[in-house]
Amino acid sequence: MRVTMAETTYVEAIREGIWEELERDDSVFVMGEDIGVYGGAFKITKGMLERFGPLRVVDTPLSESAIVGAGTGAAINGLRPVLEMQFADFMACGFDQITNFAAKCRYRWGQQVPMVIRAPAGGNIHGGPFHSQNVEMPYVHTPGLKVVQPATAYDAKGLIKAAIRDNDPVIYLEHKYLYRSVKEELPPDDYTVPLGKAELRREGSDMSVITYGWMVHEALAAARQLSGEGISVEVLDLRTLVPLDRHAILATAKKTSKVILLHEDTLTGGLGGELAGIIAEHAFDYLDGPLVRIAAPDTPVPFSDALERAFLPSADKVAEKARWLHRF
Amino acid sequence: MRVTMAETTYVEAIREGIWEELERDDSVFVMGEDIGVYGGAFKITKGMLERFGPLRVVDTPLSESAIVGAGTGAAINGLRPVLEMQFADFMACGFDQITNFAAKCRYRWGQQVPMVIRAPAGGNIHGGPFHSQNVEMPYVHTPGLKVVQPATAYDAKGLIKAAIRDNDPVIYLEHKYLYRSVKEELPPDDYTVPLGKAELRREGSDMSVITYGWMVHEALAAARQLSGEGISVEVLDLRTLVPLDRHAILATAKKTSKVILLHEDTLTGGLGGELAGIIAEHAFDYLDGPLVRIAAPDTPVPFSDALERAFLPSADKVAEKARWLHRF
Amino acid sequence: MLMMRELEERIELKLYRQGKIVGGCYTGRGQEAIPVGSAIHSRPGDWLTPSHRDMAALLIRGITPREILAQYTGRAGGLTNGRDGNMHMGCARRHCVPIISSIGASIPVAGGLAFAMRYRGESNIVFNYSGDGATSRGDWHEGLNMAAVMQLPVVYLCNNNLYAYSTPLDKQMKNPHIGERAASYGIPYEIVDGNDVLAVHNAAQRAVAHARSGEGPYFVECKSFRVSGHSAHDPADYVPKSLHEEWARRDPILMLQKHMVEEHGADEQDFVNLRRQVLAEIEDAVEWALAQPFPDPATLEDNVYERV
Amino acid sequence: MLMMRELEERIELKLYRQGKIVGGCYTGRGQEAIPVGSAIHSRPGDWLTPSHRDMAALLIRGITPREILAQYTGRAGGLTNGRDGNMHMGCARRHCVPIISSIGASIPVAGGLAFAMRYRGESNIVFNYSGDGATSRGDWHEGLNMAAVMQLPVVYLCNNNLYAYSTPLDKQMKNPHIGERAASYGIPYEIVDGNDVLAVHNAAQRAVAHARSGEGPYFVECKSFRVSGHSAHDPADYVPKSLHEEWARRDPILMLQKHMVEEHGADEQDFVNLRRQVLAEIEDAVEWALAQPFPDPATLEDNVYERV
Ligand SMILES: Cc1ncc(C[n+]2csc(CCOP(=O)(O)OP(=O)(O)O)c2C)c(N)n1
Ligand SMILES: Cc1ncc(C[n+]2csc(CCOP(=O)(O)OP(=O)(O)O)c2C)c(N)n1
Ligand SMILES: [Mg+2]
Ligand SMILES: [Mg+2]
């Protein structure tokens, strides 16, 4: 029951990608809370139970740590689990299994763990402190894990397929706000998007915005605004956070000499710092202005619309900083 | 039974600090695994059970998450828990309680959580992948938590006392290698070291090394080496990672114009990036060379001496990079 | 009890559908007997950690419909000043810990609250509320075991409503009697009809007496059924109709009314009057809440840390 | 069994004290009957997740004293190539998961290994080893419950040796019978004398038959005692002398020897010969291990991710 409408949403794209990998490889299975009969809190696994049966579409008790631990065990024993965390925020409950066991198996004893942990992340859905967090950094900081976050439906499908075929544990962060807000026509063929490759979303000459996830769209909106003001902004979508595409990061920094590092996640200890570290060390001679970080402030994610709007980075906030940087 | 020898080790300094706060404030208590009769895996709580009794020196089952959760509940209900994680690596088991509950109470409902979580961290003790990790970053990245790591016996005592008196949850990271390798004479009086204040360990004019924990000593050793070569290196010991002393960080960067960001923790997503982000944004005009990050490579901590020596940053590695930066 | 019912109905059926409530929307419809029959025993010095089905516990603690509706509508002056949403509400002054979204996390926290009571030699206790789903979490286990070992004064009210979101009991546990787990930790337990407020009341009374007297924790499993969907967006087609029919007959409010009529000579008019009062209070609360300002964005970064 | 004893003695009493072993040093002295009596039932397709007291399980799986000593001495060619230390060893080829230091974490992992067996319709099973301390971890609970719900083929060998590091059983759990917890999940269990290798053998045999036949998990609590300190650095003064005396009489090797003499006509000479063989093999292994090179620092960053 593939969806056949001309345009595919981000949420459907993920679902199609998993579906195709389930068809393609018997060792792939999905496991998580409420993913069977219910089809998952966000309907990513809708219809999979009927098609692939209860052995490959596994409803679990409310046990994130056991889901990750069991997934890792299954991966060690030859399967390719695709685990669903109902919300990225609750991945914290499996933190020890992810960072202390799964991530270290290959290094400790040469044992591969081909496992994907999918987690609905991000805000702008009035989810409040527990259902809006961006959780990439602890995993970006854990050697042995790969981390991706698609910004488009095309990448959502291509990256989930690549992640499932990858032989290392991959944290696949899907943005809840993008689920139904972005869609596009997808090629009918079996394609993947390689892990570790960033994508230039817009060419520009005056400055670069390096970002990922939902913020790619805010950056593009800002770039459109600014082009009207004669400021030419390049937008790089990282797509994969580990391994980072250092080549693309340094190339755009060297090209425009002014860089804005943008993410929805909170500022301190966010990816912006890592990017600043790479650029300030390896493209220093090319820089014509300060590296500007734009991120959420260091607070939990507030619930009330008035507060959440103030909390989240946006096209307007990017445009404002960009004007400042352009004058610099 | 205060230790009275002239010089106090780092491990004794922590013990004295906790001891004095237990004497000073009835609401302070210590809780953790094997901390009572046994006095703790590293003997930090030695003798406390005898002195303060089982109500204030609480042995728990092997339950990190419950230790943190119960500590948070006790703090909400008016006490000042000082929790011991037997190794920082196992704090991962309490990750959800720390980051999703304790850290967010004040923001969500105005409820303070005056709690200290002590965790023996760091390598150079042949502890291998599970007993050597530096775990600061996920906590640095969690709004609502404070994070400290002392480098000296003086700070170890002053910071644990300040942390216990602080009204926010504080992650207190003690370095296992420093426990018995550093000692100094401590003032007899009741002193604290304020959270959020870095300490200039050595003045210099050619470049700055910004670091914390054990690496402060490696940086100082490198600085001594380099002074013989006519390179004058300033060493800033952050002491507190949250809140960061931005003033001291920017001051030293602006003063020397060349900065090395050094930590024992692994590179990608480590604090070095955050520091680079602050400096490259707010001291850009003052920089005369690339920001150089020195950190452990992105691997788990290996066990075998030959590998661990190659893994850990050291005075020699700092000196080598410093010479390169000096020539730049 | 009626207040919780009507208030939640208003929130779910009116405000939510009118879009005046943003974010998720959970109710405890048909399970009101559990918080009502238990929280009624609480004293001012006690602490409660209600779940997302226990609005009545908050009402009993003196939290007003005005405050609750301001919370649901994300207003300043709501219980969390708009920082947290819907039933993620609590109040330090009235000793209610707001829901910790991580299901099961409240169990160790309840132990810590109780530890402090014992530490100071108080006779206060903690009321912890959680569901069948929470029993699958590691925190549930660690928290109960620690409370048993340390003999902490906690009364656990477990709302076994047969589902965790869409997951039926048999996919959560092989042995459907949660109380038997408590026993394996050495914690005394009872299993009661969670829709019979008097049964809950009596079991809770025994549990409270046990905990207050310093004999340690006590576990009450309340067998009930989640009449509503998991939250307002969930039609819950995964629940067999038969279950609905079976439990419709066991509505806790109807059961109590029947009891009031038979045992205490109450009549229809009493209930009509009560309902009128309740609805009037809700009218007032809705009006008040919707008149409250939204939080000032300038306060966004306040109260992450203590201001010093 | 004797090999494990002598090998560990050599490691702890000689190599460790000589400083040839760096890092911690844990032994299962006096608890050898648990891995020996159980792992003996394992088939090549089975998986094992031994604890830090179960070196015999590795030996039974064909891991050699040479490999073990190279591991302990941090050499290249050791089981983890010097990346991990001492008993943190395992081997994918021989289906032994190296210890996961986070106590209790191996229980859900065992479930996942077993899930894959069921997924492929194999009759293989998983042997999971853990201690009394592990029972306090959330992972222990989540893993056992999940295995019960999913009917996964796991045999749990629980080494209840009365201590978790310095923590005696009564500070870990109110009810000292861990098996009763398994029962509360709906998992069949037995409690046996963990120092009687035949008793362990027989219980494990029943457990293995149960799991292989697809009837789901089975739990064996082995009552034993940690004769050694927690690790080589721990004098364990917190353990009452009386316990040592009581259990010294119950040494599993002495008990087995007595049985061999009484039931199978073995005599002192047989044991002397066996011991001689074992010591000779250890001699060779020590020599070999100490002759192995240390890992090449140039390999430090290999194998974090798949090389592509
Ligand atoms: C750790 C964690 N995982 C998943 C969720 C998402 N979630 C919220 S409520 C719920 C079901 C809870 O079931 P139960 O405890 O029985 O309470 P009920 O809703 O039935 O009253 C789930 C899965 C969560 N909040 N926390
Ligand atoms: C999550 C976690 N917390 C603490 C430790 C430190 N530690 C290692 S072994 C141990 C005691 C384990 O006791 P038990 O499970 O009974 O095994 P035993 O050593 O008695 O055989 C502790 C506390 C750890 N390894 N993991
Ligand atoms: Mg339920
Ligand atoms: Mg033990």
C-alpha cells in the first residue's frame, strides 16, 4: 500500500523508506511503543503490521532502555533493527544502552551494530519542555554513533534507507514540525542519500548560513528576504551531523568568508560551537567577520505560544543578524 | 576526624569540604552506592557514617536513576543531597532524571533543586572504556544544570562547598587521576570557591591555553617547557563549565590573540567548540591566528597503556601545537 | 469528582475543539474515583505526585479551576506561567509535583520526597500516582525497590486501566496483577475496583495508616479502564467496543450516585443542583482564564537558575 | 572449573601483585560452579552474556588461557586487542558478549540476542549471567519483563553472592529471594545451591530445555557467596568472618572432588594430575601472553566506525 499521490510529505517519505527496506531485506524489522496496530504516535509505521506481521513489527512495553538494549542484541545477532522512540526526549531513558554499549561494540570487540534509532525531535508544535527538545548533541559527542537529521522529504527517505543499510548505529532525528509541513515529488526509483554528505541548498556570495533540520527552511526564507536587499546568502544543509561533511563546511566558509551557524537546539554546547571550532581552526585566514551563532537560548522549551515564538530561531532573527554581519 | 597533615590531597579536600558542610547544615546528607561502611569506592565518604549516622550517610541499592530521582525529591522537600555516582560513566543510567526532571524544575514550576551529583571522571588510570570517560558535555548542554571540575585541592574543597550551598543542581566532576596526584596546604578557615569564576593559573603574553581539570596541569607543564624556548603562555583554568566565565575567556583571548582550547574529553562536540564559538564571535577582531583545539580523538577510551597514552592529550602535544601556533 | 469530570469535559469537548487549548489534551474520564478516593486522605504536609489522569487530586489540594484553565490555555498566572502545558501542572505551595513526562520517573522522586519526611521525623507521607504503562519502566522498579529497602512512607496508587496508549495489558506484562510485583519487593498491596470510589477510599485509608505509622510503603492497584482515548486526538479504535460497553455500566460517578441514593437518601435534584454549581464555577473559570494575559516574552530566560 | 580457579589465582595473586596486570582485577573464586554448571549446556549457536565472575563460561566456549592472559595484560591479539581491560572480554566468533560494565545492561541485550534466534526460528538460546546487585537496576526489570511478554528464549543465571561490592543483600532488597521477582513477571524460576555444581547443572538443564522448546525465559537463582573481595584491591573487611568460615566449607571445587571420590572412585592422585596439567597450560599461556606485543598506537582510531 505505497502512497501514490504526486507529492510525498516528510512523514510519508520516512514511512516509504522504511517500508521499502522491510521489503528489500528480511533482516530489517521495526520495534517500539504503539507502532503495531496503532501505527506509531506519528503514524510512521502505519500499515506495516498488516503487511509484515508481528515478528517484524514489534510492539514493546513502555521500556526505552530495553528497546535499545534488545535492539542492540538483535543487531549483534544478525538483524537490522529500526527502533522508534515515541519522542526524542525519552531517548534519555535509554542513554546508557546507547552511549555505553551500542556505540562501543565495534571498538571494544569488533562487533558491528547495524541499528537505527528513530526519534521525533524538535519544537514549534506547542509540545512544551518534554516533547520539543532537540537531543542531537549527546549523540554527536559519542564516538561510535552516527547522527542524521533530514530537512526535506527527499532526504528523509534517502537518509532513512541509507541509515538502515549502514553497519553502525545511527540516530535518525526527524523533525515533528516538518512531518506534514514539507512535501515534494519523489523519484520512483530506489535511491539513498549517503551519510556524511551536506547539501548546498542555495548558492550565495556574501555569507553562508550552515544549518540543518527545520532551520534549513528558515535560513532559505531569510536568504530570499535578504536577496531583495542585495545580500547574497549561501545556505548549507548539513543533513548528517556525524560524520560531519568538513569539506563542504570549509568550502562554503572559504567561499563567502562570513558565516552564520544556525540551529534550533539551545546555544551552549550546541553544534554551532563545533562548527565554529572547525572553521576558526581550518579556515581562519579566509574569515572576514566574526562567526555568528544563532540558536535557541539556554532554557527548557516553553509551552505557551508567546514564549515558544520568542524561544525559537526564525527567518527574521537570521535576517537581522545577517544584515549586521553584512555591514561588518 | 579532620585530616591534619600539612598538605591535603585532592581526594581529601573533597572529603573535608563535604564533611564541613555536613557539620554546618543539618539539611545536607550524602547518598550513593557503597558510601557508608565502605566509605565509597574512592574513600571520599570515609568515616562519615560513624560521625553522622545512617540517616545522613545513606547506602543505596545499585540504582543510579533512583538515586538521582530520590535525591531530587529530597531536594524538593527541603534537603540538600550530595549524591555519589561510583563512576561518572554510570551517570548515564540516571540521565533522564538529571536532564528531564531535576534540571527543569525551577523553570517549569519555580521549584529549586539544591542538589550536588558528584562523579569521579577522567582517564589516565587504565580504566578502559567504562571507567575513564569525561561526561561533562551532555550536562553542560542541559539548561538548568551547573557543572564544575576542579583542578587543584584548594578548588576541590572550595567548589564542593559552594556547590552544596548553591540552590541549583550542580554536577561536580572530580578527576580520578588527580585524587592522589595533587596536594597542597589548605587554609584552615571555612572558604568557598564561587561557581562561575575561572582562575588564571599562569600569566603569559604570546598565547593562551584555556582548559580545565587534569589538563590544567599538562598545560602548565607545557608552558614551563615553552618559556625555556622564549614562548610565553598564559593558562586559564575554567573551574566551572556552567556558568562559563565569559569575561575571563574573552579577556585572555583579547590579551594574547592566540588561543589553544584544550580538554581531555573527546574532540567533536567537546567544550573546545563552545569556547571557539564564544571567542570567534566576540573576540574575532583580536585574533592573530587560528583557534587551535587539542582534545582526545573521537574514540572510546582505550585500556592498554600504549593506546591510552596515544589517546590522552599531554604537555608534549600541547607544546608541539603551541610552537606551530607561535610561528603562525 | 464531578468537578473533574465536568472540567475535563469542558476542556476536551469545548475548549480543545475550539482551538483554545494548544498541545496535547489528556483526561481521566471514568477514572476519577482513584484520585478522589485517595487524595481525600492527604494532609497539608503530605506531597502528591499525580499522573495525567488525576486532575481531581489537584482540585482536592486546593488548586482552582481558574488556575487549571489558565494553565491549559497557556496564560501567565497559570500554574506554570505558560512554561509547561495542559496537565503538566503542579504547585510547590500545595505540594503537588507536576507530571514528569518521562513515565515512571515520579516513582523514585516520590521516594525522595518521603525520605525527607522521615529525615525530619514527620508523619507526612507521599501519594504517588501512575498507570499500568509506568510499570514497564526501569524507574518504576528502582523506585519501588528503594522505597521497600528504606521503608519510605509512600502510598502508590496504580491506575491499571488496561492500556498504555494503544498497548493492551497483555503486551505490557505476562502477569496482569501488578500488585504481585510490589509483593516481590516486600511491599504490602491490595487490588481494588478502581471505579468504586468507596473501595478506593477504604484501601487508601489502610495504606495511609500503614505509611504514616512508619511501616513503610504500601501499594494499591486500582483496576479501571481508560474510557477516553489516550488523548483528545486518539479515537482509540484499537479498544474493542465490548470493553466500552462493559465499563460504561461501571462509571464511577453513576456508581457513587447510586450509592448516595440508596444509602444516603440523595435524589436526582441533589445531583442537578451540584452539577449546576459546578458548571457555574467552570463558567466563571473559563471567563477568567481567557481574560488572563499571555506570558511576557521578556520573561523567557528567567528562572532557569536562581537569580543571584 | 579448576582451570578458572587456577587461572584467576595466577592472575590475581601473581600477575596482579607483580604489576603485570593494570586496572581492576575481579575473580569468581568460590562461584565457579555457576558458569561451569550452566555454560556446559550451551551449543555453538547459543549466545552467552557472562558477568565479571564467569571466566569459566568463556573457557567452556573455547576461549583459551592464552587469549585471556593477553587480554589481562593489555596485549595486541588479546580478545579486545588492548582496547578493553581484564574481564571486560568476549568474542563474537564464540558468541560471548563482553561484560557491559553498566551492571544490569546485559539483561535487555540478552533478550535482543534471543529475539533474533526466534526471528529466524532457531532453537538456540541465550545464557545471561548477573549478580544480586544487578537486580536493583532498571534494565534488569525492563529486560526480564520484556522477555516474559515476548516469550524470549533466555536462561538467566543469577549469582546471588550476598554482596554487591560492599552492599549486603539486606540493603539491596527487602525480600532476599530474587526468584520471586522473576515469578511476578510470569517467568518460571528455581532457587539452587550455587556452590553445588551438580545442582546448578540440573537446574540449568531444566531451564535450557524449557527455553529451547520455545516456552520462553527461565530464571535460576544460584545462592552463593563472594569469597574474594569485590576486586583485588578490596580487603572486604565489611564481610563478617563467620560468613567466610561458613562458606569455606562449601567451596564448589572441594564439594565436587568429594562427590567424584564418593560416587566415581576418583582419588587424590587424579586431582593432583589434573592440577598439574592445568598449571602447565597456564605456564605456557603466561609465557605466551607476556611475549605478545602491545597494541600499535597507530591503530588507536581504527574500528570506531566501519571502514568504507
Ligand atoms: C518514558 C516515556 N515513554 C513514552 C512516553 C509517551 N507516553 C505518554 S503516556 C504513555 C502511556 C502511559 O500509559 P499508562 O502509564 O498506563 O498511563 P495511562 O495513560 O494509561 O493512564 C506513553 C507511552 C512517555 N511519556 N514517557
Ligand atoms: C550501573 C553501574 N553502577 C555501578 C557500577 C560499579 N560496580 C561494578 S560491580 C558492582 C557490584 C555488582 O554487584 P553484583 O551484581 O552483585 O555482582 P558481584 O560483583 O557481587 O558478583 C558495582 C557497584 C557499575 N559497574 N555499573
Ligand atoms: Mg494505562
Ligand atoms: Mg553480588
